[in-house]
Amino acid sequence: MQERLVVVTTDHSHQATFNGYPSRGQDITGFSSNMDDGLPLPTITYSNGPGWFNAYVVDGNGNVARRDLTGDDVTSLDYVKPAGANRLTATHGGEDVALYAVGPMSHLFQRTHEQSFVAHAMAYAACIGPNLGHCAQH
């Protein structure tokens, strides 16, 4: 393992949101505190996706309101978390994603970088491509 560079990352996130102020030790898949309308909200929701139908109801006057999820088993693995907008599948997020590295040359990944840097740094560490001057030493 001493001669292997291991890099773990992802290329994107999704629009997951952590809501409210859940208590320490509270089940992350459960409900957060009640919102201003007095209704519970799962701690995790999505900005868009198939769960939009699960989030809202339309009353007899055509008014849209949040649906009361009190009776829902939001901790079930099959439960579709509420979403703010209708989409068959959720879209990707725009925030930075984590990258973890261990081994030789892992110091190259110790701060925030653009995505394109990752491939160049991995090639440099593996002595592939241009800029191979450091490779002759080993």
C-alpha cells in the first residue's frame, strides 16, 4: 500500500437539502422540527424530483398547501422524499464535492481544486503524460 495512490471522489452531487434543526442523535431519515405552518417536514428533501407529488395538496378552492406528512413512514427505505418541483429524476447540484487521497503524491489534493486539476494531478502522480522530470528520480 505504501506505493499506491488511492483517490476517492465523485463527479457531482444532487439537490439534497437538510431542513430545520434536528436534535443531536435524531434519525436523519426522520422528521425535523415543525415548520412555521405547524406541519412536520422530513429532515431530508430534494429541490426537484419524483417526490413533488408527496409534498403538496390542492384543496377544493384550488389553493396549494404542503401536505401533512405526519402519518407517513419517512424512515422507510422505499419512501420517496418530498421535492419542490416535478421531475422524473432529480438534477445534479452545483456545490463542490469531496476528494480524499492517501499514498504517494496525496499532498497534491489537500485543498479545493477545479475538476480538471484532478486528472492532471493523477497523471502527474502516475508518471503518465508530460512533465515527467520528477519520475526519473524513482
